[in-house]
Amino acid sequence: MLKQSSDGVVTIAGGSNNAVERPKLKARARSLLRFLGPAFIVSVAYVDPGNFATNISGGSAFNYSLLWVILWSNLMAIFLQIQSAKLGIATGKNLTLMCKDAFSKPVNLVLYCAAAFAAMATTLAEFLGGVLGFYLLFGIPLIYGIFLTAAVTWIILYLQKFGQRLVEIVITVFIGIICAAYTIELFLAKPDWPQAALHTLVPSLPDGEAVLIAVGMLGATVMPHVVYLHSELVQCRNHSANIEQKKRHLRMEKIDIVIAMNIAFVVNAAMVVVSAAVFYREGLPVDSVEAAHRSLEPLLGSLSSGAFGAALLASGFSSSSVGAMAGETVMDGFVDFKMPVNLRRLITMLPGVVVILAGVNPMKALVLSQVALSFALPMAVIPMLVITSKKKYMGVFANKRWVNAMGSLIVSLIIVFNAVLLYFTFTGRV
């Protein structure tokens, strides 16, 4: 706005204030950027190959009807990741180390076995994603894909030697590839956006089979290994014992979580939307990642199938690396014995190698890995909520009553949904 003074000089009203505000905004943006990263590593677990399988199945069989499951799973994931980050910031320790302080040795041994089993089961599924990505995108046989995926995973993990920030950048690049690939898919698929929006907000279960897919979508979204990992990842920025500094760190981490988790939500929703717009519309129920890749090319062209293969490969690389990182955290926390870093990485990747070499059907192995995770998830979430509810460990960061009530509700829902998944699995309906 122009303003003229009595001596005829024209100035811009409010100009000095704007000039002052701009540096402040830049300083705040730089401050936020310093804290962004841990949640982006964690978010990879929410767009891993298990999500590809369940989201494709849900969209191809039930159109847009199960999009609401993605939304609610994401809200639960945001809550749990905030709790994990808060625990790490408040105590200066990761969840596994806090469990060692808070619980007896027998309890910790049980928690350790469940967590290690979950980390290996998760890495198995994610490792398979990388191998399948090489096969679908480049036609590389599975046996060679094993070594290539293992090599890439090892390189990403080796980058930790140069600091966590570099790993965060590499993982974020992979997430960018997945997002770009599904942007292309959405552009080519031309979905019915009003229907997609409606089913994101309005829950519906068309039939009994939809319950199974919905539970599988939840099981593939909320992962136990990143509940442990997030409390470790925040430590590289958790240098101050000052309460106000810790509160500021937690505020920044909440922003990190909301941004990263909502990117994961958009990617997962895009998987369902593309499957509904392409496979359901054409009357082609698809129950495997390979079938989805094969079907995309004749329906949408080679650009679409190539984008899908690239997304799966990026997902396999990034999620297998994050799974191995989580395995290291789990194996180094609950119990007192230590083992070399490379040995821990080898142990977490070994099940995936064995499954492929044994000729096990990749999709069957993927389903079994999700079943294994259904056992382990409550055994990660319950100890975390117990610890975060106690002032003895958390001080001023201890959960308020409504947070504990919300946590109890989420745990109850997870246990019920996982029980349904197990029932369908063991009765032969998976």
C-alpha cells in the first residue's frame, strides 16, 4: 500500500514489517528443515511391498469402497509414531532400552523374541519387494535379484557411517520416486474423483471378503518395527536436557510426522484409486503384484507398467533398508549381549534370501509375514503406551488421560482386527 508523507515522499506502508518478517520466516523454515527426516525414514514402512499387495487387491476387488481404511490406518499410525518419538525425546533412550529399564528380564526376553521375529518377517516381505522390482522392471531372474537387492540395502545401511542425515536424504529420494510413479499412474488412470472422496470419508464393507482385505490393509500399514525405530531415529537431534528444548524438538517432530505420514497416506490411497480405476473398471480382480504389473501395460501402456515397476523397486530398496535398521535397534536393546553390526544386518536379511532360494511363492510369503506381524504389533505398542503413561520415565511428557484412552482404543482395535486376520488365515480363507 502506497503512503505519501507531508514532504511528498512516497513509501510502502508496512514495508519495514514485511522486511523484518521475511528473515524470521526463513529462519523458521531452516529450523524446521533441520528436524525433518526421522519420520520420512519411518514412513517407508507404510508404503512397502505389503501395502502394494493389499491395496491393489482392495481396489481391484471392491472399487473405492475401502479407501476409508487407509485414512483411519494413517490416523492410527500418526498417533503411534508421535508416542514413539515422544518417548525417545523425553527419555533420551529408544523404546527397547526403556523396556529393559521398565520390565523384568523374563518380560524383556519375550518382547525381544517377538520384536526380532517381527523385524525379520518385515524385512522378508520388503526384501521380496526389491527382488520382484528387479524382475518386473528389468526381467532379472529372482536369484540375481537377491544379490542386487542385498547389495543396495547394504550400501544404504553403510551410509549410516557418514551420519543419519545422509540416509534420510537417500530414503526421501526413494519416496519421491514412489510419489512420482503414482502421480503418473493417477494421470493415466483417470479415476472417478467424487466417488474416491466419498469412500475416503464414509466407511463401508461390501461383503465378508472385504473384511479380510480391510484387515490386511491395516496389518500392512501399522508396523511394529518402526514403533521401535522411531524412538531411536530422534536421538541424533536430541542433544539437550533442557525441557523447553525437548518440547520444541517434539513440536518439530510432530510436524515431521504429519508431513511424512500424510505423504504415505496419499501414496497408499493412490494405489487403491489406480487399482479401482483400472482393474475394477475392467472387471479384472488382481491378487498379486506380478499380475498388476502384467495387466497395466495392455490397459494403460508401457509408461504405466514401467512406473509401477519403478515404484515397487524403490519401495523394496528403501523399506528393506529401514527394516534392517529396525532389526539392529531391536537386537541391540532388550538384552545385554552385543553382536557386530554387519552380523545383525545379515540376520535380518537372511530370511528373505532363504525364502527365495527355497522357491516359496513370493505372495504366500508376503501373506505369512503379515500374519507374523499381527502377533508382534500389540507387543510393541502396549509396552510403549505403558512407559509413556508414567511420569517416572517421562516427567512432564507423560501422557494425559485422554491420550491413554486413545491409546487403549487403538490397541483394542488392532488386537480385534489382527484376531480376524488370524482367523481367516488359519481357516484357509487367505
